[in-house]
Amino acid sequence: MVHQVGRSAGDEMDVRFATLSKNGDPVYLFEKDLTTPFRQVLWGDYLAIEREIAGGWLKVVWAPKLANPPEVYIKKSDTIRKRPLEVIFLDVGQGDGAVVISPETRDDERIMLIDAGEGDNMIRFLDARFKSYRGFSFEAAVITHPDQDHYGGFLPIFSNKKIGFKTIYHSGLVERAVSGTWAKVGGRSPKDPVTGKSYLQSLATDDAVIHKEFGSISDNEKRKYPKVMSAAVKNPNIKSFRMLSTDHGDQEDGRTYVPGFAPSSKRGYTIEVVGPVVERRNGRPSLRVLGSYGETKNGHSVLLRLRYGTFSILFGGDLNRRAEEFLLAHYAGLNEFPKKGSQPYKDMIADASAAFRADVMKVCHHGSADVTDAFLETVAPAAFVISSGDEEGHVHPRPDLLGKLGRFGRGGSPVLLATELQRSTRDREDQQFVDRLVDDLDILASNPTEQLKTKISEKIRELGRANVEVYGAVYVKTDGERLITAFKIESGSPTKRWFYFEYVFDEKGELALVN
């Protein structure tokens, strides 16, 4: 499906981005009469500019591959040179899949995938979003942990040798091509006779381990994780593999960062690694067993906190109650999780907030109820994003969890956004579209004209566009001073496409909802 690498000829054009209006009014592209709205655009939308015309207008290059591309314009005052940082939480069904797009442009732009769901939604999104202007050479892919609804969607991506990544990051827990559960991650140590704790020590800490374990996997391998990693190893455009943890990354001032995204990188934004937490056992990096095999690999998800200016976003992986209690105690310097409501409990929340507090939180484990009040109170976000699907048996997001989010979110009305709930209704639109297309074909059969042929060709291309354009993606954008959470409106109208919430910090330093 993805068939283009590198940059297009449009690189030489003037590039601008849609602005965020100060009064909350929508921003439009206009038809050539300069009064009729053609399409609503969202803050940061990419605009290739053909030329400037009189009256403070810019002509926009729009859909140049169409036989008769529309002629559209935008007010120069509605554009900016510097775009916001963007995070797209994609509707991948039951699972996680997010795309981080840096505010830099051209060769300085950095794109990172954090999980990819289980199906092909992520690769279709990449094709729809990036092929027309930049190709498919990306900074990094993060496999937060070895659950199929997080890594399965990487198989078609890694298998496509026209898609490349500088680095594939993982939690250190990689499932080898063997039977069993604990055996897949190299086994667990005997319980310590004093503490009663057991550890995982066969961690894939570097590139060599990945190549050794997955470099010679058979094409007939049935186990999904080895197939995914084998495809990555065999892709010449994937350069390296690294573990991400509190001990594996760029360490500065007592914190750990994704390599290249530390404060010293001077990008204006950082991506901190707050989990998994590595402990040293007999000099070896180890991850603590947190209960069952599933609880342990979920609980050691790669946890990232992205900071840009005054705003921060926490990617919560598939954390569970046991993991949250371990992490909170660790970051508060405690050996055990304290009794709820006690003074040590309150102190723990205050101390751990230095690692976890964020303005937006990707809710852990798709809205599972296996969470602690303490963790939600520690993060205290103003907006929650839930990545979940409606064709699964887990009842995600759980109704009782939604109540907790409202209770522990920051402000009087914390915003809850779910990819499942924000999904559009493409299925109904498609049927209407097909009906109109059939009518046109009937006309063409009796009265063939070049104009009608062109019209039908354009309709077929429209019908065949990637469905991810109307999937329930949740968009988060920030320039460090303002932040929006947005989703597409299901009306189908090109001039009423977006709904968003805007946040700023008020004069007291408190996060405030603007609209």
C-alpha cells in the first residue's frame, strides 16, 4: 500500500500551517470567490502555498493529483510559520496506537509511533498522512510491551521495506519463539528468601540480543511477536533496536529521556522515560515480577511523559493496580505502598507527582478498572484520552473507571475523549456515496462524456481513500503555551469538520479551559 519514499517536489513551495484563532472561531479555506468556505482546517494543518495574491490572501495547492483540483485560498492572517507539536491517538479498535509529530519541519521533523494496534489501521493512516509530502523515513517506533493489541499492527509496517525507522524501542521484555509464558521472556528468578520478590533478568538490552533472537526466525513461524520482530530485523531501513527504561536512555539531572529528546537536545520539548523501572540484582538490570505473566508484562510498559513548554502528556501503556502501587512507592522513595488516606499516602502522591503529573493522560489499559485512585490523583490531568474498541469482550472503557476519571481529573469538568466514542460513521456515508456513484454509471452507459468519466474517476478515488481519515482519532496539539484536544465531527460537512477544547494556564498558573 505505501509506495513512496523521500520528499516530493512540493518541498520547494512555501509551506505554512493553519493558525489557532484567538477568539475560538473556525479557520477556513475558501473557494475562489474568497467568500464561500471550502473546508475547515485545524490548528497546525499543513498548507502548501502556490503564491500570494492581493488583499492578504494565499493560494493553496490542494489535491494536485486530481484531474481538476479545486482552486482554494486562505487568509494570510490565518496561517503561521511554526506549527504546534501534534499527537494523534488513532482509532485502532481494541488497542493502542499513537503518532507523535514534532513541531520542526522538513529534514528536522521527527515522527514517532507509540504502539500500532493489532490490524492495519496504522499503516493506512501513515499512507494517507505522509506519502504526499515527506515519505516514510521515521524517527522511532515504540513497542510499549508485548501484547498483540499494541504490537500486531507493526507487522505490515515493518514488513514494508519502503518504511524505515532510526530506532525500534521496546520495554526489554521480548517474547522469544518458544512455548510457555515466563519462558518467552527468559524465565524468572527464584524468589528472594528475604523479600519474597522474583525478577526477570533476561532482558533484551541492546541491538545484538534482538538480532540473535529474531534474525533467523522461519517464515512459517506462527507466534506473532517473533514474526513482527523478525520483519523488523530483516528490514534494511530499520537501523537499530534499543530497550527503553529508567536505566536505558539519555540520563540528565537524575531523569531518563528518549535518546535525542533530552533537555540538552534543545528542541524546546522533551520525552521522558518514567517506566519501566529497572532494579539491579547481582549487578544485572532486572524487572520485578508484579503478579501473573500478563500483569507483569503490562505493568512494565514503556511509560513516556512528553513536555513542551508548560504542557505535558503522559502515555500510560497498560499499567495495572500492582504496577501503579510499585511505581508510586518507587518514585516516593518508599519500600511499600502505604495505607490509603494515611499521611505517608498523601506524601507519596505529592512526591510521585514530580514524575507523573501531566495535563493530558492516555488512560492506562484502554479504560480497565484495574487502577488505583492514587495514580489518577498523582497524574491529575485535565483531559483523558481512552484508546479502546467496541468489538471486544473486556467492556472497555469500564463505566466505574469513567466515574473515577471525572472524580480525579483536574478542574471542575475534566474532558474524557475516547477513540471508540469519537469514531465517525463512514459505513453509512459509503452506502450513500455508492448509490450516487451507481447513478452516475447508469448515465455514463447511455451518454458517455469525458467530463462524466472524470467525475466518476474522482468519486472512485474518494471512495477508495484510507478510512482512517474518518476514524475516531483524538488529536492533541500544543505550542507550549496553548493546547487543544480535538476530534472530527460526524456531520460529514467539509466546513464543519472539527470540535476542540482549548486550554491555557491562567495568571495563577492554573490550567483553564477556554471553550
